[in-house]
Amino acid sequence: MTEATTQTPPTHEELMHKLWEVMDPELNMSIVDLGLVYDVQYDGGDVLVTMTLTSPGCPLGPVIRGEAYARLRELPGVNDVDVQIVWNPPWDPRTMASEDVRMQLGIW
């Protein structure tokens, strides 16, 4: 008889930390610090990320999306990841980015 192992689901903080590792390739800043991640939810092994990009025409959107997928899949208990790109609300670094990012971008 084998003993069943139970997988502890990742916490919201663990999910956000993995997303924090994802960098916007053009700005070389974390997508979390930039305020591009609007929400992340875990449901029985599936993760849903709702995020935006710095602009609708961002040519590196597929790269960022793929990196977010790959980082989250590294976590135990994550079976699948759906990264949804949304445009509403529009990204505004003056209100959505961290204070450090605003300073680096010269936004006072």
C-alpha cells in the first residue's frame, strides 16, 4: 500500500514572487513592479493570470506571456497556467507602478 501525498497549493505570495521574476525585456523591470499584473488566482492546480502590457502594440507580449507561464509552472502544485492579456484598465505607470519604478522612469 502506498501512502498518498498531498500537495500544498502555492500561496498568493508565492505566485506573485514567481511573476516578480518575469522582466519586461524592453524596460528590464519586473512586470509586478511595473504594475502590469492585475490579478493571479489558483484553483485546484490551475493558475489564471490577468495582466496587461505597457502598450497594445508591444511586440514582446508573447515573450512576457511565455515567461510568466514558464515561471509559474515551476511551482509544485501548478498543473496549468492561463495568462490573459487585457487592455482595461489601461496601464498607467503613474498610478500602477511601484515607487521604485516610477523613480527609475522619471515619473514624479
